[in-house]
Amino acid sequence: MSETPYTTMDAYQAAYLVIHGHAPELLHEGPKVIFAFKSTPTLFKDISDYQSGSRVEALRLANTIKILKSQIFAKKKNVAGEWYGRGKAPSF
């Protein structure tokens, strides 16, 4: 990403943006994983719509959140299988 990406840790906002066609890159920020989106005018319009209470189908939002969470868990595991973060790694 050449421009400064828009980042968020809000899984609901990230899911909303994914539903509207924006693909996140997952980045490590310490022990946490954040969602980074390419900065575009469309992205900022969709962020504004989200913050204004725009609605999406509940099942679609729930399924997108599940997918994002599974990507977070996969990102937290490194190639050697070591777990980044606290506690026991989730079983897949």
C-alpha cells in the first residue's frame, strides 16, 4: 500500500467494509492484529455510511465477521506454529 492505509481494530466496521467490496490486509500491531484498507474515496464514503447507521443483512454481516476472525487467528500463528498472544492457541 503506497498511501497511508485506513486502519481499524473494529471487526464490525471491517466486516461492513468487506461486504462493500474493500479487501483488508491484516497487520500485526504488537500482539494484536489490525485491519488495513487501501485509502480511496469510496472507502471513506462507506466509512461515513457505516458511522451514519447504514444497514446490511444480519446473516451476511455475521458470516463475514466469522471469516475475518478465522483470518485473525491464522495470522496470529506463525509458520513454526507458535502462537502470538496470550493464553492457549485456539484449536482449528
